[in-house]
Amino acid sequence: MCSDEGLPNTSKPSLTASLAAALTAGAVAQFLQWAVVERNNQYAESKEIKSYFIRGATRSADTVYPNREFGYGRLNIAGVFETIRGNV
């Protein structure tokens, strides 16, 4: 990791954004394992995966979505599979 200490007008990437990206990538990998490798949806495309993740997201009743802080809600991979099974 490089340091920008002492450099004017620089900002470091948010640790939470980096962590969120890594967790989301892992969730997508898990979904693709189910979809492609286990032959449940061999032709899953990025738009379809995004749609599943949006439908499975956890949301608060008192918050309007999408928004700048939580997007479409909090990632919930179990919620994705519950939505696919029709248990929502």
C-alpha cells in the first residue's frame, strides 16, 4: 500500500468501500458457483446477477432506497437465494 502522506489534495480510498468491494466479489463468486458450476443458470449475466442481489438486499423500513449511503440496501447473499426459492 502506498502512502500519500504530505501530498496536498489527496485522499485515501475508504477502508469500508474496499472491504465492501471484496465481500461483494466473494458473494458474486458464490452465486456464480451455484449458477454456472452447479448448472442452475449456466448463462447468468451481470444484469441478472445485479437484479438478484438488489432483490435479496436487506433494507430498513424507514429508509428510502436507492440512496448514496446504502445503495439498494445491505448485501444479503442468503436473501438472494431465499428470493430465488420464492420464500420472500
